[in-house]
Amino acid sequence: MSPISARWSWMVFIAPLYIGLSWIRSMKYIGVISFFAEISILTGIAVTGIIGCLQLSRQIVPGLAFNVDISPPWRTLPLMFGMAAFAFEGAGVVIPTECSMKKPEKFNRVLVLVLMFATFMYINFGVLLYTAFGPETGFTTGQITENLEQFATHMVDRTFWHLVQIVVRLCLVFGIGMSVSVQLIVVLDIVEKELFKPGRFSQSNLYWKQNMVRAGMTLLGLTLAASGLSFGHLVSLTGAFSGTLMQFIFPTACYLKCFKDTLSLWQRIGIWLLAICWSDIWIACYVCHIG
């Protein structure tokens, strides 16, 4: 079976699961799924970190450890910014998460701690593995799981370490796959409320009509995922577009709309310039070009 056929076969296999998840409308239940997804991701990260430490200390794969290039090609810089925007993208779930908390007054503290922990993990995880595997990090597809397989082939107990890298892959797949439902719930709710305004459609079987729309959007997402873009470029494009809109453009527009009577013309221009300078729309265009 060709890689393209295998990709589409997997999409058809997991489509019913994602459609079922898209029909869940309560953050309370989505939170349970997200919790197990995060545990799975942390497990994969922990095992991968241990392998990175072993590579640094014992240099299992010769010639890679500490072979660090501190001047990477500039053409890969936009891809990095797009992926960074995606990594911190979560503005759409902030308000629903706060509203679903038992003690929402503690949300700000929790948010700060989570962002600090995430930043710490991103930086240390990236530095550790790049130092361990050097320019060979994700040498074909840009995914660290390739290096885990490379590491396993150089170990004495190859069977055990091959099983370990398979478990890590499964943990990451499960974690990333299940966390998608958290991102989908807000988007689906917004589209559903806009599309099914009172009087626009018949109220008969409204619930199942809404479910069909949710299923259609989910299938559209799966189709894009199976279209052939590499994982790195897909993540970067998503971060560059959605991250820009959700983190810079929409908040700026809302702020200017709410406080337009108290801001001078130069203040409004300055705010827009700041938002545009910090946004990465140009990165999205450039990633489209190099992708």
C-alpha cells in the first residue's frame, strides 16, 4: 500500500471517532478526554527526554551528540515562528475553560502557571534533543520520533527499545489526536450558533442537523490532514494563520471597538501597528512559499 493510500485509510478509520467527539458540547466531558490526552503526551515526552539524556551521556548514536549548529539556515526561521505560534495557540478555549471552572476566580493564577510550565517544557525539550542528535534531529520528516528509531537500532537490546519507541509514538498520537477535541469545541459552537440562528431553519430535527454540520467540518479537517502536507508545515501554517488572528488581530479589533471613544487617532494607529508588527501573517505567506 502506498503512503498516500495508507494515510487515507487511517483517516477513514478514525473519522467516526472524531465525528463522535465533535458532537460533545460540554467542556466538562471534553476536559476528561483532554486530561488523559495530556497524560499520554507527558508520558511520551518523559520517555523521549530519557532517551535524549542517554544519547548525551553515552553517545549511543556516534557523532551526533553536542554537534550543534548555532547558525541554522534563515529560510527555516519562518517555519519555526509558525510552529511557535501554534504551540501557544489556545485563545479560543480560554473563556470556556474559565467558565467551566469550579473556582473561576483562580483562573488567572492557573493560566500563568500553565504558560510558565509549557514554556519551560518547550525550551528544555527542544534544547535537550537538539543537543543530543544535532543536525540529524528529525532528519527526514522533522519529527523527533525518527531519532528514537535511530537510537533503538544502535542499542544492544534492540527489541526492547523498538517497543519503547513504538509506545512513545502511540502516546504522542493519542495525546495529540484527543486534544484536538478541545480546540474543535469552540469553533464548532461558534459556527453552529451563527448558522442556526432562530428562524433561519426549521426546528424539526434541529439537533441532528447541527450534528451533520459538525460532522462535515470534522471531515473537512481530516481531508486537509490527509492532503499530503508534512506535519511540520501543517502545524506551522495553522499557527501562522489562526495564531495571528486569535492572538493579535481579533483582540486588537475588539479593544479598539470597545474603547474607540477614549483613544486618539494616533493611539489607534499605534495599537494597530504594534499588532501588525507582532503578527506573523508574512510568516504564513512565506511558509506557504517554502512548503
